[in-house]
Amino acid sequence: MYSLRSACLLFPLFLSALAKPAASVSSVETRGFSDLISNLESSLEAVGYLAQGITQDVTLLVSALRDVQDGKIDPVTTLEEALGSLGNVRNASDVGLIGVAIDVVTNGLAPKNILDLVKGLTNEPLNSMNNDNSEEPSSPIFPKKASDDAPYSLSEEELRKTIYIPDEFQYGANGKRPVLLIPGTANAAGTTYYFNYEKLLSESDFADPVWINIPGNTLADIQVTAEYIAYAINYISGISQDTKIGVIAWSQGSIDVQWTLKYWPSTRDSVDDFLVISGEFHGSLSAEPCLVQNPLCTPAIRQQGYDSNLIKTLLAEDGDSAYVPTTSVYSGIDELVAPQVGPNASARLKDVRGVGVTNTQIQLACPGLPAGSLYTHDPMLFNPLVYALFVDALTHEGPADLSRIDLDTVCNQVLAPGLVLTDLLGTEVEVYVYNVIDFMSFGYMGSSEEPPIKDYARISS
């Protein structure tokens, strides 16, 4: 259901065995490649007696990383090679996330300059959750912007400081519409989008990216995550001449935003486009990492299950229909969200409110062509058809219209125009290699129970 589902089965064993958790990789300003390998190696002895298979997987990953460092693995040099290498990466549901990380490295998708490649991870401000946002919105949005908004359990200071506004942000001027980027489970927005939508949108003449870094890397209660998003939507609009903004959400972010739009109705007046990558509005039937109690079976992971109380509550009262113009794009071979094909695909939304919805499975739009080929859950972040549809939505009224897309051109592209091989590799390494290491260090030590539904939602459901 998200890029680190398999890790949640593996890393509780590491964390419980380590006397002192290592510092988070993403919180360290500069870190040598050897240090990262040593971080993995130091975990092996501690957990070796717990799980032979896990120890073996981590040993293989360490060996592969050292082979990269020593020049024993030839990196891919062309987009065509990269696409072929993606096809050699095994399914995470079969081999686990460490197995996928091994495949990424051994198939040349993690070149020798891996540290430079993911410099966004070591750029601490990018993922800052303590930002100084002194600009006041045009009208008050706290404690409520509208009387029927759900109440906040967090303070305005807590909500506002997680919003990251780049220095180049133009506050709705010069025809650049603000676009708020929402991360997925166990990911910080700054690094998730560093090699894709931060670059694509900042270099465009129609969009201006900002993002929100959720405390706890969105592992905690989705209902609380929605509070950060609700505030951020109205805040960014309110400091940008009340411009209606776009919102891009990946993976779990789709649920987070849909919950926000349902229970903070004022946000619907601030959003003109909801753009979804690898969404899971209906949860997932994929094997859950919460079959047994463990420290990393987090609230957010439980809430994403197909039969969770949160999903049932979200979908009630036409919550399976869009609240604002919505463009949802997904892959039929998504290895983490299921089902993701046919009319019951988890990423699909209905349109009972008549606001406009486009649901696009890339394999049906680009059958047998590069843009509709080997893109699974995470590679959708650099898929050319996804970006073409988002551009169309952001530059027209309503959701994207597939008939306006030059499919002869777009379907034969490997990457969204504006991205290069380095961006593909950066996204892959960030998601599959660095996030494994970072997640091991970060962890989640709260309750693994599904949180109760908030009073405001129980009343409506």
C-alpha cells in the first residue's frame, strides 16, 4: 500500500535489538557512503539471532552497496537501460523491500556517486518540520475557517511550522498557481518529490510547489495527519491572494487529502485540482504487515487496510466520490496497492457531486508503450503520462482530459519531460535504498492499534 510496507515486517526486529537507535539519515547534513554501509553492518550482529532471513538480506544489501562503492557494478548510462533494469526488479510483495533494494543496487540503478545523487536527503531544511512562516493569511483560518470544519487537536503553531515554503515561492503571482505536495507513508515530502515534482513544477511557468513535512513521517493517525493538511491548504491559499491551489498526493497521501476534504469543507473552496499518484482511496487488500503485533505496525498502516474503520468511515456518505476536480493516475501492476485494475481499483473515485473526475490506468492509456509499461507504485513519480495529465489539469478548468493529451508522443516517453536519468535514479535510490536505511533509524515506537474514529467523523458516518 506504500513504498515501505515490507519494511514494517522487518525493522521492528532491528529496533528492538539496538540499544541506542542511530541518528536518522535524513537529519544528518553530511554523511559518507561508508557510514551508511557501517550503519547496516552494525545492525547485523544485534539481530542475527532473531531472524536468519533478515540478516541474510541485509548482508546482501551491504555487499551490493560495497560493490557499487568499489566499482564492481556497472551503472546504467541510458534511459533505455534504466527501463530494462526496472523490469528486473522483483515484486516487493514477493521479496520484501530489502530484496527490492538489493535489486535496485545490483541492476545498476544506484551508481557510484550515490551520496551526491541523493543530496536532497542530506539537505536538512528540505525536510524541516520547524519552519518560520510569519506571513499571515488574508483571513483567520484557526481555530476554524468555516463553522462546519472539524476541530483541530493541534495548536496553530504546531500546524503552521510544518509547511515548507521555498525561497522562490511567488505567492500566487505571475500566473504560477501554488501546488501543495503531500507525501506517502514513512516518507518526508522534501525528499519524496526532490527528483521529480519539486523540479518539474518549480521550472514551469504555471505552478509553484510547496510541501508539508508531517511529524512522524505520516506513520501516525491519519486523522491527525489530515489536520496538518487542512491547515496547510487554507494557509497557502490565504497567503497567496486567496488563489485556489493544486494538491498533489502520492500513495497514502490520497487518503489523507480525501479525509481532509470530507471533514474540513472549507478546504474545498481553496483547492481547484486534486492530483493523485498511485492512490488508495479504498484501502488495500495486499498482505498486511500487522498480522502480528510489532512496533512498526503503525496506526497509519492499520488505517490503510481495506476493512479498516477509517476506510469504512471515509467511504461512507459518498466519500468514494470527489469533493473537488480530481485527476487520479495509477498503475495496474502496482505491487503495493490491490486491487488496482478494473472498476474496483482502489485509486478510482466516483463523481456524484459533478465536480469532475478523471481516473486513468496507464497501461490502458498507453498499451504496450514505454509510458504504460514497467511503472509500479513508486516509479509513477516520474511517469510521463502522469505528468502530462497533471499539466493538463493545472492549465485547464476541471480535471485532466485524456483526449487533450498527445498520446503518440507522451506514451513513447520514458520520463516526464524535464527529468533526466539522474532524476530517475535519484527517485529510485531515495525510495528503495536510503529510505530503508533511514526508516531503520527512524522507526515508530507508539501504539500499533488502529486509533478510534474521531467524534466529528462518528457523528457524520
